[in-house]
Amino acid sequence: QVQLVESGGGLVQPGGSLRLSCAASGFTFINYAMSWYRQAPGKERELVATLTSNGGSTNYADSVKGRFTISRDNAKNTVYLQMNGLKPEDTAVYFCHARSLFDYYWGKGTLVTVSS
């Protein structure tokens, strides 16, 4: 059974940091590019960051460049999103996404709220 389980969300003040984790199981993690998406209330889901299967290439949304870092530990089947300098507009549900040439999977999301 495929599972992507996000954790690490919560309430943080503007300027603060959080690290999200996504634990994967039920598929061959090393074969999948991993991404984080987010969806704010009333808005469409958007891509935040992507990391290739071998970790050699990353891509970030312009709104998070220089503040967020995506990484993966293939030994632990886990992908991370380090978020620094958080802003109120980063408030959203953050979803983990796994993609290969043949299929893709979504996690259920973790809520990040940036507020004073």
C-alpha cells in the first residue's frame, strides 16, 4: 500500500522556520522525483519545490526561492522541506507528491499557519 505521510506543520510567527517531512512507503522511493505543493484557502494548488530522483536537480517557485530548501534521504525514504523566513502568505496546506514516468502519488497534507 502506497503511503506518503507528511508531518512538521503547525503555527509559526512571521520570520520563523519549520521543517516538513514526508515519509514514503509502498513504492521504490529512489525512482521517484519528489515535490512539495501547497494550497492556500480559496486558491489553487501550486508547486513549491521539486527534487529529482537522484537529488541532482531542484526547482523552486519564485515566491520561495532563497527561503525554502527541498532535500531527500533515500536511505530513509523521506523528503524534507526546510522553510525559513516564513511569511503570512506561506500559510497553506502543504502536500507531498511523488512522480515517476508511469505514475504519481499524493499525501494528505499538513497545515502550516504563519501568523503573529
